[in-house]
Amino acid sequence: MSDRSLATPLELDTPIPGTLESGKEVDLYQFTGTRGTILSFNLDAASWSGANWVLYDPNYDPNNGILPQPSSSSPDFEAALPSDGLYTLAIVGNSTNTVSYSFQVSDNSEVFLSNLSELVLKYYLGRLSQ
């Protein structure tokens, strides 16, 4: 795995383009996360071609990402961060050709809480009307 100290800072809600020149490279991005935050990882394509991504927790164990690696045909995913700390997102190439990519990471915590509040309210209103 690449040297984590060379990782590029990841800014939320900002398109991030990149290129794996040899196709077998690994690009690393880092961000500071807070326990319970729900992040959405969106690839600007319908599928990965020649690469995939994996999110590592603050312990950065290269043998154990915090979630299963999404499939290349369905690359977008959400992650609820399990702890506070420095997270590392790895773009891992698996091609002999150059691989270009673009993605964006967004904080969906507010959307999740809003939807949860609405569901709880509907549940209790339904119970009151019985």
C-alpha cells in the first residue's frame, strides 16, 4: 500500500478528478471524520473501469477496510463512520492501461436524520390514530 503521509486532502462536496498513470497505481485521499457521520461516495460514472476504491478507518489496516469493497458495476456507496479520526480513501488500479476517474464525497448525515425524524413522526402519529 502507498505511503499514507503522501495522501491528498479530500474536501467534501467537491468534484475530485484523478488519473492512475500506470493503471496499477494507488491514489490516496484523506479526511478527518467524526463518529456517526454518514458519507456518500459517488463516482462520476456508472461503473469503475480498471480500478475500484476502498475506505480505511483511522487505524489504517491495509488488510481490513471499514466496509466491503463495492463492486465495479455498482461503485457508489454510503458509509457511517464508526469513530473519530483520519480516514483514508484508496483508489486502487487493476489495469495495464491509464485509468481516469472523478468522484465526489458528500455528508448525508442531515438527510438521514431528517428522513429518520419523518419516519418516527409518522409511526407515532399512526399509533395515536388507532
